[in-house]
Amino acid sequence: MQFVDYTKIFVKSGDGGRGCVSFRREKFVPKGGPDGGDGGRGGHVTIRSSRELNTLLDCRYNREYKAQRGEHGKGSNKHGKDGEDILIKVPVGTQIKDDLTGEVLADFEIEGQEFIAAEGGRGGLGNSHFATSTRQAPKFAQPGEEGQERWLVLELKLLADVGLIGLPNAGKSTLISVISAARPKIADYPFTTLVPNLGVVKIEDQRSFVVADIPGLIEGAHIGAGLGFQFLRHVERNAVLLHLVDVSDIQPSDPVEDFEKINKELILYSADLAAKPMAVAATKIDMAADGERLKKLAEHCKKKSIKFFPVSSATGQGIKDLLFHLSDMLNRRGD
């Protein structure tokens, strides 16, 4: 299934039905009074969060949602039927914004939240409502109110406890495949991962948490370089960040520079994002023969008071300690 986390949709609620102008016409009721019924309400367009979905794919290909108008009122005080509502389901984690103003209208963080995106127009009153002692035969009724219409922006931001960040080939996909049941595509070239992957991690004392592998972060990601601009929004939902840095001998770049490149992108994208609790995992230590890159990164993290874990997804070294620490970080945030 194609992963879609951003789209625009047009919503239009139904117009209200017209009120009716009518008078009683029974055979034995001379000079019958007004009996025009009210028009029905136009249908609402409602958006609801659902855990059954994990992408905005449906809204990408069906971008217009127009609800039914209300029926017009009829004689004998018969009210028009309300227009049918339209229900749009979106994944939990979806944020709804007004396309013109950018205002956040709704933020779905739990299952079953609802937002009326366009409220149906009120039905007009029939002429029976306007009869008075001095105006016994009103020959007018109200028109129905027009429905609302607008363009909305839907943004999906994955809800995960821990976000895995780092340069391409830092080992994010491999780590999430080892610590959870997630099975992302893994290869030895950049941008193997084209969509975020979610995995549930369970550790020995029955604790569990959700991890998200955030792909495509490179220098310049905050302005659209690589794939990072598309996926940095997902990191905003994460409670804790785990920064992965490749310290293997086959990696030519400086590990401290790699670490700071991504940190700089977080700061430029959002100061709040950069302030999130963070731990660092030095990956692929099984391929770090001389250990110089590992030592250099460890000293840098010590200076910055960031918890540091040397790990190997291939051998499992350091993984257990890392997971317990991440769980403790999450528990401290919940206290």
C-alpha cells in the first residue's frame, strides 16, 4: 500500500431545504390556515479518526466530498428530510488545517475523535411559523441556508514513543527489524527506506513502546533536500529521539560531524523538536576494528551530557541496555 501522509481535500456540506408555502384545503374546513412544513437540514461533512487506517491514500484519490442537500418542506406541515451526512475516516495522528489560513482545526490523537469539517445548512421555516393574529395567511417562507465549503489540508504525523533518526545507512531499518516485528526493506545504499516504519518493542519486564524509523534525513532536510522534509513532521509526535550514528570502519565521514548535521536540521526545522529528550546509539560496532570513531563519538556525547550506547544489530551487543534505557526515559516523561 502506498504511504500518503499529506493531501488536500475539498468539503461542501448540503444546503438546507426551502420552507413550504401552503394552506389547508380540506373540504369542510373553510379558510384553512397555513400548513407549510420546514425544509430539512443539509448533510454535514464529518471527519473521524480510525486505527483501521495508516495512510491518507483514500483522500489523495477522492479529494471532493459534497454532502446531500436537505429536502424542501411540503404542505400539511410535512417537514423535508435531512440530507445524508458524509463521514471521512482518517488515521489516528492526522492533523486538519484550513488551507487558506493554516489554522489547525483538529488534531486526532486517539481513536474515534470527530470534527465537523462543514456544517449542513439549516432548513428554512415553512409559512405555518409566521401566522399571527394580524397576519393569518402568510404567503412566504424561509429559504434554506447554504452549506459551508472550504479546502482543508490533512497531515498525518505518526504517533510513536521513540523516533529513530540519523543519516541514511546509519542502521535504523536494521535496528527496528531486530527489536520489533517490523520488516522494512534493507539494503546497502542510501534512501532504502522511503516511508516511515513502525514497530512495537517488548522487553523482559512486560514493558512495551512504539518505535518509528524516520527515513531520508540528510543535510538540508529542513528545506527539502533528500526525503527529510516530507518526514520531519513525524518526529514532532515522538516523545524521545534515538540518534543512530554509523561508527564502522567502512564509513568515511566523521561520526561527530554526522551527528551534528542531523541535530542542526532538527533545530532549523523546529526548536521544540531539537529540545526533545535524546539518546545516541553508535551502530555497527562489530565492524569498528580500531574503535577510534567510536571513542571520538563517545567523548563528544559525554561533553554534551547525552546518554551513549555502542550497539550492534548483527550481534545483539548493547541492544538490551539500550531498550531498557529508552523505556526508562519514557517512564520518566510520564511521571
